[in-house]
Amino acid sequence: MKVLVYTCGGDGLAIAWRLKKAGHEVDCCLTEKTKAGRGLVNLVKNPEPKKYDLVVCNGRDFCEFAERVAAPTVGPSAAATRLEVDRAYGMRMMEAHGIQTPEWQLFHKLDAAKKFATDYGKPLVLKPNGKKAASMLTIVADRDDNEDLLSLLDLAVRHNPDLEREGFLLQQKIVGIEMSAGSFFNGVTWTQPVMVNFEHKKLAPQPWPGPATGEMGSAAFWAYSPKLFREVTEKMTPHLREIGYRGDFDVNTIITPKGPYALEMTPRIGFPAVCLQMSNYKGDFGDFLWHVAKGKAAPFHPVAKWAVGVLLTCPPFPYEEMIEDDDAFIDIPIYGEFTKDIYPLDVDVQKDAYYSSGSGWVAVACGGGDTLSAAKEEAYKRLRTIKVTNGLARSDIGDRVEKERDTLEKGGWM
């Protein structure tokens, strides 16, 4: 096929690279000015979507492009994107479809948010609104008076005026086990089996986890209509049919004795979930995406029951969103080879050598197995084959799942 991947970089480049390796003729259009992808994939500007057999849009702000293309497309429309970026709307939509959510309130003014947080009497979580909300602006309180959250909120508003303009949610902090369930939706029905995913969003493990990075790695397993999918994600089916959504969709939750509380929806290809999906798919992943885009039956054929993916980074990560001069961090050499199980992210190629392109997002190494421990061992074995100066990766991806397994199994969540 002739495929266009429309992306800002990162996992979009990984998708383009993987489909190219599978033998497809792939063009990649980057929405941001960057060196990433040069020499890695064929980069184009102002593409004509009509000439492509498949268009893959993997960003939450690409809905306008996805809607105007005259080609089979996997990616978020404006209606799908709104579920994620307009947090209040997304929470109301989940509640309207019978999904349990934490208590929450939307704010546009700092003073009103401060009063609410001070009076609430229990820890809250701040989640920013908008298409370009920085992951680091997600703040989780530990104190009942929320003083720790409020001190950072002052600083965040001062340096990010969009926080008040776009708005932000203050959401009840739910204590439990974080997990998500999702699959590809083809406009009518879901791909089976479903991916149940355990994300690791903090820079480091407890007790000093550091900032929220978006994602440091994931552990996942595949099952047919698992309990979490039935009780949460699948309930959004009528709305997804109504808006004609075609693409990956999951709901992130906290599991408690009172059942799952839904935190947010991701109506787009997820990171690093897509690397696990590509690595653990038995067959041509491009053909799979084409079937989703065309509204055809598209069973997911996993190689192994479990998969683990680990993110490898280098400076300026995790503070790349705060760095104005990315040129200070370009051309950091990367040693090793990328394979179908080790995916390049913001990487460029010069004279057959790999270099980091400024963001610090280097690679995702994936492993699979019949057990979580086997998948983890394989992922870290592959990770050790890629070297970069001041490389950073978590060493515990999947460990919390093992610790929580008994509780999850008793509740039927595994």
C-alpha cells in the first residue's frame, strides 16, 4: 500500500518506520519543525491524501486533517478529539453512558480553584485542558488541605497562561490500582482480543517518582472481552458509532473495592501502547490498520499473551517542554540497531548512524511472552542493546502489576 503517516514525531515515526519495514510505500508528514525522521523515513510536506491507500493520524490535534482527507483514515475526528481534550465534556459523556467517575469540577480562574481545593478536605488531582496541555502540568496532591498542589498551581499558572485560558479539572484523588482497557474501533465494532494495559507515567518508581512524563513504559495483556472492557470501555460504543470513529480507543481507570473509576479517555493511537501492539501483532500491521480504516473486520492476532515496552530517553527529557533551545540537545549519538521490537522515536540518520533529534525521546524496546516476567526479561534484554549518553529508562516496568496481581485476580480484573 501507499501510506501517509501524519504526526508530530515520536511514536508516529515509529509507525511510519515499522510500515516501511513491512514493505509499504510510506510517506511521513511532520507537523512540527524538527530534525527527527530525516534519513529514517521519507518526509513530505503538504501531502495530497487522495493518492494514499491509508492515512494514519496519531496526534490529538490532527482532527482537521483526518476529517478532510479523501482516503481510508485511522485517527481522531474533531468529535473524538473533544472526548480527550475537553475534559469536562469527556467526563460528562462517560457519566451519560453509565461509567463511574471521580468527583470533579472545571476551573478557569486560579482564585476559585484555590478556594475549592482548600475547602475540599481530601487530596485532589489537577488535569490541564486543551490539545497541547503539557503532561507535567498534571499534579497529584498528597495533603488533605491540597497545599502541595496549590503551591505548584501558582507556579504553573504564572508560566503557562493557557492553563487558565483553556481551563483545568480538579478531580478527586482515587486510591487504587491504575489500569486501562481498549481496542481498535472500526466505526461499528471492536477488535478482539482487547488490550489491557498498565501504564507507568512517572519518571521513576516510588518513593520519589519525579514528574509525570506522559509514559515511561507499559505492561499489557490481551483477552477476549475482559471484565474492565465490559464494565467501562465498551459502554462508549453507541457514541463512537454515532461519531463514526475509527482508530484505537481506551479508557484509563482506577480499580477500587467499589469498582472502576474512569479517569480519562484516549481516542487515538496510544504511546507506547502502539509499539507493543506492532511488536506483538502476528502479521502485517499496515493491513490491520487498513481494515480498521475501511470499517472491516480486523481481529488482532497477538504473538504472545503478555507484552512489555520500555521507553529509553536522553537529555533534555523529561523537561523538553520547558526547553526553548532544542538545538542544544541535537545530534547525540545513538549506538545499536532498531528492529521490529525496538522502535526509533525522535531519531534522525546521518551517514548510516543514528542521532537524537532534540526532544530526548530515543526508543521503545518491546518484549513478549506467555508470562509477564518473560515479557519483561525480553524487553530489557533488547533495551540493553541500544546505548546513548546519559540514557534514562525505568528498570521496574511491570513490577507493580506483579505486586497487585492477587488483588486484581480476586476481583476478576485479570
